[in-house]
Amino acid sequence: MPGIPALSTGVLPRMMSGEEIEGPVFQIMGAKRINSGDSERVRLLVSDGTYFNSYAMMATQLNTKYADDQLKEWTIIRVDKYITSVVNKNDAGKRVLIILEMTVLMPGSQVKHKIGEPVNYQEAISKGEVSAAAPSHKTVENKPKPMYTNHNNNNLDSTINSGLTHPIASLSPYQNKWVIKVRVTCKSPLRTWSNAKGEGKLFSIDLMDESGEIRATAFREQCDKFYDMIEVDKLYYISKCQLKPANKQYSTLKNDYEMTFTSDTVVQPCEDDDDGGVPVVKYDLVPISQVANMEPKAAVDIVGVCKEVGELQAFTSRTTNKEFKKRDLTLVDTSEAAVTVTIWGDEAVNFDGHVQPVVLVKGGRINEFNGGKSVSVGNGSVLKINPDIPEGHKLRGWFDNGGGANITNSVSARTGAGGGYSTEWRTFYEARNLGTGDKADYFQTKAVVHLIKSNNAYYKACPQPDCNKKVIDEQNGHYRCERCNADFTNFKYRLLVNMSIGDWTSNRWVTCFSDMGEQLLGRSAQEIGEALENNPTEAEEIFTSINFHSYVFKLRSKVETYGDMSRSKLTVQSAAPVNYKEYNKYLIDSLKEMTGINKA
């Protein structure tokens, strides 16, 4: 029948013997769903017109093609990516063809018949009707070296020493005699748990080879055995893990299964010079300036120079009473932007940022707070110091030669740097209806400071570093914090500044909290509080020092209801001196848009 794509005649024996064939075209003679626990695999009978192979399996990510009836009998497909694997190591001829990527060239409803009279390629080989090609160097099986001795475990595992490596995509709960050669892409911190069933510890690792990826988790004694041994980016042979359906609530990997280490699990470092085709870890690096445009909870890869390091912070969870430790880093890159990165646990305790290292974050989680975006390095994320990648070396040279010295665009509101032009520009008139929904709205405007109220511009707060709760003066030289449930002989001043600012359309009262107030007034909250109490003249000079000065304000707008009345409350998220080069560019672009200049 004219128009039917030509099959790749006679290639199956060569492929199954290890020769790499680019884009072979087959006809599907049958497809069968194989149930395995809560997941399923699809087995194909494929023909090249001369030979057929009944040991063809699809990677699970292709299951939708079967579900959508795209793989009916007589369908013509092109195999865009595949690997071969030994199913039974006791019979070296029993290989399975694992199809990783495919393209449907013509549906079976159009072909309507079998092409040729294909025979089983294995029977043809056994009868000498066709000779098997010698395996190419890329598909030769990897023979592991002697077992790595770990914690006095000297038992050599026969499977890992005599078996052939399998691709991740071929693993299933009903196949237990396998060895995989994989690269560790992520390793979680060691975590503990305690509940009614007992207590213990666990850690998880993400593994990758050419065929796909999978997560493995170790519990209790297996943590002691393997945690220190396994390192990110290293290659390992792994065997004898328990497979079960993946819990997608905790894993975003594209695999229907996940592995659990058992007492029989064997892990051996791979010391071969050849990586056996296992790909290196890839980073989808995003410029820091683009983090501002990403959605909360999205995963992101970034690399930057650690310009500032925050103090180690410790706090206790109110629900679990468990202590946590964290540290905030400020990273900058060549996009002339800064972002706050939060690291946790031992990474926070041991981090040394005084040398301003290059820091790489893979799989960081985007957080949003008051309109600003930050990145958290949590479970499933990877933190690397001075990574040996081209982007890291480029950043090092850029920073050492003066780059990052005048960063004004911070995508994280908590840094107080502000000045970024990622938030939408609005005049006060245009922003009059913002903040009426369930969530606050954010905008930025260029405005002039008209007046700052000195009355009630500060309060006395708890002296504890992690608490800003207003204290109660007990009139006996002691101050009580209800949150900390403690009395103190001292306190700290915190600012709560109200000021009137205006643009060319309107004036509005806005609120500045302590950090933002300190930045604008150029004094610490302690200095301002003492001046207000002891030297009103000095305090007045401080508050009038920025009158009639212009800033680019990033503002949070939210309508709040008090009794029967609703009013819009504006809070300053950041304020920065006007960068007239950037501001004039914005004005010119606005004029072009209004007048239609340069429009096609």
C-alpha cells in the first residue's frame, strides 16, 4: 500500500545484540498491559518485517499512548530512544527491548495488515540463519569490581558480582534479581521521627541513569550503614532493594515506583573510568532576576555569589516542640539581582560565607512573602559550594572584578533592598481599588515623602532576637513578654512609622515597619526610640530629614475591615532611591505604548 512508512528490515537481531540503530521503524503486532501492584507496564510485540521480538517493554511515561488507543495492531512506530537489558542473567540471550521514546507514524486502522512474514529473531539466531553483531562499547555490560566493605560487612553478594546492569526503566516489584548502575543526584539530610509505633531515622536519595530516575529511601540501621558512604554526583552499583508504587505526594520524579533499602541491599561505589552512559547531573539554571516572575512553590535551579550571610537562627516548632535551625544567604548574579536563600539544619550550622563563595541551588522551592520571592533549600534540594561548572567560574570572575557591587534589584522583600522593576507600576489613582480580594495586591510607584508622624512611631518589644512582641511595662523595672512567657529587665525599640507620600495623582498614608523605617531614616530603631523619649528636637530632625525626597516604593495593598468600616491599608515593602536611567526608560516605554509609536 503506497504511503505506508518502510520498516527497518532486519535490524532487530543487531539491536538486541548491542548495536545502536538510529530511529528504527517497526510495526506493532500486539500490545498487552501487565499489572504490577498499583502501576502497570505495557509489553509490545514488534516486527521489522523480517523478524519480530516479543520482549519489548514501554517505559511507564509512554503508557498514555496505550491508554489513548494509539498502539493498535498493525500500527507503525519509530523508536526514537531505547535501551536493551538482560531479563534473566542465567540466559544471556533473553534480552528485553525497553522503548523510552517513540513516535507513531501511521495508525493500524490505516495500515490494516501485517507487513512481511516475520519470524522470531531468537530462533533465527539459534538456527544460524542470522548472526548476532558484536555489542558496541556503549552497551557492553558493566562488571562490578569487588564488593565495597562497609561497617565490617564482608559478604560478597553473588548477584552484584556476577550480574549484568539493568536500566532503571526496566525495574518492577516482580523482578528482584537486578543490578543498576546509577548516579546520585540528590541526598536528603538525615531525619528522625517519633510516633505511637516507635521512633527512628531515615534519608532518601534520587538516582538517575540514561533510562530515567527513581527515589530510594533508607530507614534505621540502613542509615548507619549507607548515609556516610553515599555522596551526591557519584556513581554506584545498587542491588536488592524493595520496589513499591511511588508516593507522588512526596516525590516529583517521573517514575511509578520507588525503592526502599532492606537488610539485603548492596551498594558499591563504581570506580570504573567509563561512566557507562550514565548522564551527569543537568542544571536548568535561571537568572536570579527571573525568580521574581516565578510562581510560589515552584522548583528552581540558581547559582550566585554569596554576598551576605545572616546569623544562625534557632526556633522551636509550636506543634512538635522540635528545634529548627536556619540561616539566610543573599545571592547575586550577573543579572544584577539579589535573592534571599534559606538553608536549614546542619547546612545552616556549618555554612561559612565569609569568603563569599559561589553557591549553587538545585531544586530550591520558591516562597512568597509580602510580594517578595525567596528560595528555600529543603528536602529534595541540593546545595553546592563553589561548584565546578562553567557558570560558577564565570560568576567568580565577575564578582572578583567588581561585579555585584551596586545591586539595587532584590526579588526578596525581606532583604529591604527593593528598587526592583518586576512589580507592576501603578499611580495611587490607578491603585485605588487594589487589595479587595482574598489576597493582598502589590504595586510600585515613584512618590515623594511629605510628612512623617512622630507620635506612636515606636514601641517597646521583647529583647529576644527572634521575638518582636510588644512587652507590658509592669512599672517595677520589669517588662513582660506574653509570647515568651517571661519577664525581662530590658527591652528593644521597634519602629512602626506612618508617613504621607504622594505621586502626581494623589497622596496616601503608608506604614513602615522597623527594618524599612531604619533604612529610610538612616538610624537604628534603638537610636530613634531613645531620641523620641529623651531628645524630641533630635527626633524631629531625624523624621524631617527625608521630607520631599523621592523614592521608588514597592507597596502592599489590602482592604481591612474595622467594625462596619473598610479601608485600604498600604504597607511599604521596599523603598530605594530613584534610578533615573531605569525610571526614564519606563516613562519612555509608557509614552510609546500610549501614543502607539513603534507599533507594527
